[in-house]
Amino acid sequence: MGRRGFLRLGALAGGSILLAACGGGGDSASGGSTTGGTLRWGWALVTSWDPITSSAGWDVHALSLVYAGLTKLDEKANPVPALASSWEYSADGTSVTFHLRSGLTFSDGTAVDATAVKKSLERGRDSKNSLVAAQLASLKEVVAVDATTVRIDLKNTDYQLPAILAGKTGMIVSPKAVETDEKGLATKPVGAGPFQLNSYVPNDSAKLTRFAGYWDAANIKPDNFELYPAPEAATALASLQSGRLDVAMIPASQLNAVKAAGFEVQIIPSLVTSVLDVNNTVAPFDNPKVVQAIKHAVDRKALVDTVNFGVGEVNYQPFPKGHAGHNAALENAYPFDVAKAKKLLAEAGHPDGIDVTLTTTAAEGLPEQVQAQLAKAGIRVKLEVIPQAQATQQVYIQRAKPFFTDQFAGRESPVQAFQVLFGEQGLMNPGRTNPPALKEAVAKITATPLDDPNYASVVQAATKIAVETMPNVFLFSNPRILARRTNVSQLGSYLMAQRFEGVTVTGNS
Amino acid sequence: MSVLRRMIRLRSVRLALLVLAVVAVLAVAGGSLAPQDPIAQDPKAILQNPSGAHWLGTDYLGRDVLSRLMDATGRSVVGAAEAVGVGLLLGAPAGLASVVFGRAFEWLALRISDALLTLPYIIFAIAVTGIIGNGIHQAMLAIGLVLAPNYFRITRAATLGLASSQYVEIAELVGASRWWILRTHIWNKVLPTIVVTAASGAAASLLVVSSLSFLGIGTKPPAPTWGGMLSSDLNYLAQRPWAPLAPSLVIIITVAALNALADALRDTTGIVTGDPGRSGRARGSDSADTAETSSAATANSAVTAGSAVATSSAATATATGSVETTTAATSSIPRQKREVSDV
């Protein structure tokens, strides 16, 4: 019964969730009936198992294993029901009511009810250590109407909330765990997700078991789930061959070798976009023509072919094809044109070229190639390598590095993406300025319901303004390359966080 | 000098000198001798196998590997020389001085050297570059600092043996100044020991330079180093499985030449830089911590603690046997005495 309602809503949301619910999507061999086994995933471990103190956007994949939110994202990154079976907005969009599934519990046995949801969301908004507080700032009040009804009153109209709550921001944490040992959540998460954590060794492994109380437990097949860091390029193939990993994220360089060895490889479109962050308040980048010259001087196709071995798509905007925010009119926004770059540079007052410093955490590969490409247009790049551990501090917080090679991991809601990339507090907007037109366009997204027929065009209008006025140099979309042993069924093709509904593993204990 | 003549008669020495001569030429003019531009990229010809156009193939950005190897020589060798230079400059004079210039200085120098001995090479270099900036000179300064206690210990051990010899005591009795004794009786006899240590130290430093660029510390891409090339080749084993051989062989051959020279120097001068049984065993073992710190033993100066040049890096493992345990133990003192009595 729950399944039927779920399917109906899934169909409304684009039908893609239906595939996941049926187990293994197009892979007819698995049939979705096999339960048991252990799935070992070579991916990444978390900065913290507490969703509100986790400091890396990437953590959402691992945290989704142990936590569930009111909503989750389907394969196309649309919010669909999770802990809440449905929701409705008030007429003016300033209040939204979520209806929880009844009888659910956290992995510590306490009930997932309206009070728990209220406490968890308020903790995310009000806790001193919360890194998701900004996302929840628009919450005026969370009201537990009855045990299974939560009403969220907003400070202003915000139709993005169901999407925002599908990520780390909306992961519901057991209030009992918070009361007894809040700090301990960083290593001992208590949620209502598909799995529960049994043991965890930071930077090494996390071992989880299936949580029977998960609302969609019928679609979670493996009994055990183990999480490891992604393998190095040199060991990717061996880790699959030896069976140390069943599913592994592999570098594009290993694609052919892994395929040739008989493993299945899925190239899953993702929101991850390679980008050069530019601070347009610092010379020489304060001259828009210099930034434009850089945008035209980069040969993105060559980057994809060399650095990514042809995997990935040239992109001039923060959203990949297939995402609501992807504006088709921007598909060739800044074509590779050395002559034009030189001309722009001359117009900017640098006829003899210009010297800039490109900061990176690992110079090998993309930065070296960008350096060589820009040199052809007269932009002489000096590479500066800073340790990964200092990158956040130096680039995002001190804003001491005006030109930085970065990767945007994507966000649940396009509004969040706009905030991070272009907002006045946006980490990847080192200039911390943006034009009023962009603010208005983003405000318009917030005020447009997701099912409004104009929604996509409203988002795309904002994308256009951002790409044309902001200095970020978008390069290409990076698909997620997941290789798997043949005993694991096909994985879902999730744009945002990878999920494992319907995935089976056989002959593996 | 007869030592040199005796050395040059050895085939291993001639071969080593030849290798080092080639390395020296490449170090000075590698970039200009290279057949192609070592940093010119060709995205259409990445990771290619050896061919007429690229004798050793191309790397992940389509750059000519042979040209890069040649161009990398200078950077790799100068880095090693810097580290050894800093180590010698800080260690050797202090080692001499610790014997000659009184108790207070001796105590202080020993404690500082003990403290430095506890620092692991690579981690210290990473910390230093993190603080004073990521560059080859900063990294090598750090490595030199960590190398210094080895030179200090070995110089001190050799000097101690000489300082208690009868002719030095006689010189003291007849009123020779400390400086005169140092210059006349000690310095020239300690020098060969230091040279041997420096040679094996240079070999170790070459490996450290390589392992540091392996970790992305020191030189910055696109400028190539041997270690940097080795490290990036490992990421493309599927495309070019033999590729890491080229930079590894260059490192191994250079290190081997330096070691051959050091061995020959030791053999021809009769200076024992290690109990043969012990150093034989230490060779080939990659135990990271052979550095002994026995302050009790050094205090009564009967036994001098040996120190070992060993790094815990991956590169060490590729060239095991090259990093030599140089121990100036009690056994070296009688030998030196014998040599002295021959004079």
C-alpha cells in the first residue's frame, strides 16, 4: 500500500524513481529479489557523521546511507517523498506541511515523529556548530501539528524547501542521540536511513548493516555495506579483481583497463563541474575583458580529452544536460578562440600579454594543461600549489587566492548552487559580489513552485545571467565513473547523491 | 694523491665516474641537450609508446619523456647537493668542535643533535614547506637540517678516536694550540670519513628529492623531476605499464654510482664506515629506524653512537642496498690507530 502511493508520487515526479523502486533499473538479470550479501563501496569517507557539522559537500553520499530526510532526490534530482509521504504548500508559499509515514523509528528504536523532525531541523538551524544553518535560515517556525504532521512556517515564499531538505540540511537525526551524546554523533550516527553504522575507522573504513526500520527497507537488498576511500589510479583495477571492493569510483584513465578486465562500468551523469574560481575584485581580474579572454582561451574539449580521457562534457554553466537549470542557449557560450582572447586582452590594455597566478592543490594534469593553453593567448600562468588541507582556509575564507582550480559538487536545490557559486556569501565566489539582476532572478526561482510549467525557464534565466556576468570559468561536467563486479546489479543513475535502492549483490558474504 | 690513483684503478670507480660525468653534463645542460621541449604538450599524442619521434614515448599530456628525463637531471641533482651541503656545513664543523671546544659546547651540541635525530625526514620536510613555502630550496634546507646529525656524529666519532691518540696528546703537552692540532693532526684524517658519508648522504638525498616530488613537494609542475615523473607514471600503468622503469632506472643508476664511489673510497683508504657484518645486514633491510641515540654511551665517549641514513620513503625501497648504514663504532678506532702507527 505504501508502495502504491509511493509509485504514484514517483510517476508524478518524472517516473524515474519507479525504476529504482523496481530494483536495478534496466538490468533484467537481477530482478531485485535477491537479498543478503555484502556490498563494498570504494568512494570516500566522511568529515563527520553528524550532518550539521560535516564540512564537505561530498559527504552527502555517505551520510545518505545512514540518514533519511523528509524528502530525497530522484535520479533527475527532483525531490520525492522519503520520511514524509507527501507535502503541500499553503497558497502563498510561506508555509509547507509534511505528512510523515507512521510507525517509523530511528536505528536507536525511538520514534520518527513530528517532534523528532522539529527538534532535528531546529538543531540544524540554531546549533552553534551548524554548517547548514544558512540553508535553514528561512525557517520561521517548525510546528509539530500532530504525531505525523509537521508544518514549517517560512519567513518568505520558498518553494525550494523540499529540495533543500533532501540533502545534508534535512537529514533527520535522532533527538535521543543528540540529548545523550551530541558530540558522539560525529562517529556514531543515529538516523533512520537504509543502513546503520556498526564500526568506523576514520580514513579507513565504515561498516554498516541493513536497517530493517528504514521506510523503504524492502528496496534495500544487501545485509551489509562497507564504505572505503576510492582506490588510487594504480590500484583501482586490482582492488576490484581481488574483491576488496565490489563497487569503486575509478579515475577516467582506468576506464578501458577495468572494462577490458571484465568489470561493468557505469558512467553516471553527475552535477560535479570543474571550474576555475576567479575573484573579480582583484587585478587583473577586475577587468571583465581579462576574464572573458580567459574564458575564450581555455580549450575545454582538449581538457576533457586529455585530463578526463574523453569522459565528460564541455560545459559553460554549472548545471549539466538533463538538469532543470541547464540552459541550452549557453551550450557554446565561450567558444575556444585564441585570436579573440588575444584581442580581448589587448582591449583590456594588455597587448603584450599578462601574468597571473593559478592556485591549485595538485598541479599535475588539468592545471598544467590550462597553463599551456592560456600561454598561447598571452596569459602567462604561474602555478602555485597549496596543500589540500589549507585550501578551504586560504581560498574560501581568507580569499587570498584570486584564481583557483576548483570543482563544484552540485547542490540539491539550484538556489543553493547559485548561493555557493555566485552569492554574496558564496564560497566559490571569491569576489563576494554579484549583480542585482542575478539576485532578482534567484529570488524568482525561490518564489516559483517546482511544478510550475515555467519553473525550468525561470531557473535557466538565472543561469544565463550568472554565466554572462559572473567570472567563474566553467570547464566541463564530470560524470561519476563507477566500476562494479559482475555480482552487483546495475546502479541507479543519480545526478546528485548516489543511492542504492534496488541494488543487489550475490555470492558475497 | 695515492688514494685517488688506487681508486681509479678499480673498474667500479671508472664506471661510476663515467655515469656521474654524464649526470653532471645533463645536470648543467640537460634542458638544452634535450631533443624536444620538455614542457611542450600535445593533447593529441598522450601516453604513447616509444617511437622514432619519442624514443621513450610521451606522458599524460603528450610531452616527450626522454626530454623531460634529461631536463629533470639538474633539478634532481642540485636538490640532492643542496641537502648534503647544508648537512655537511651544519654537521661536520660542529662534530669537530664538540670534541675540541670543551664540555659545555659538547653537551649542547649532543643534545641538539639528539633532538634532530628524532625528526623523520619526509614529515619534517612537509612541515617546513608548509610553513616557509613550498619550494625545492626550502624542502632541501629541511632535509639538510635533518641530515646534519649524521655528519655531526660521524665526524665526532672519527675525531674522538684521533683526539685520544698519543701523538695528539703529546702535541697538546708541548703546547700546541687547539687550532693547530685540528689543522695538522685531525682535519685531514677525518676528511675521508666525511667524504664517504657525504657520498652516501648524496645518494639518500637524491632519493629524498625524488620522494618529495613524488608527494608534490619541492619543484612545481610542469618542471620535471625524476621522482615527479615516476609518481605520475604510476597513475597510467594501464596505458604504459613499463613507463615507471625509465625514471626509476635513472635514479637507481645515479645512486649506485655514488655508492660505488663511496665504497671504493672506503676500501682504498681503509676507513671503516661500519662493522661489515652489521652494515651488511642493514643493507637491504628497509627498517626506517636504525638511528641509535645512546647518550649514555656518547657521554663517556668510549663508544660513539652510529647513525644511519635511512628514509622511510617508498623510493628507498626501490633502491634498497644503496642507502648505507654508516656506523662509526668502536671497531673503527683500533683500525685508525693502526693506520696512524704506519705513518
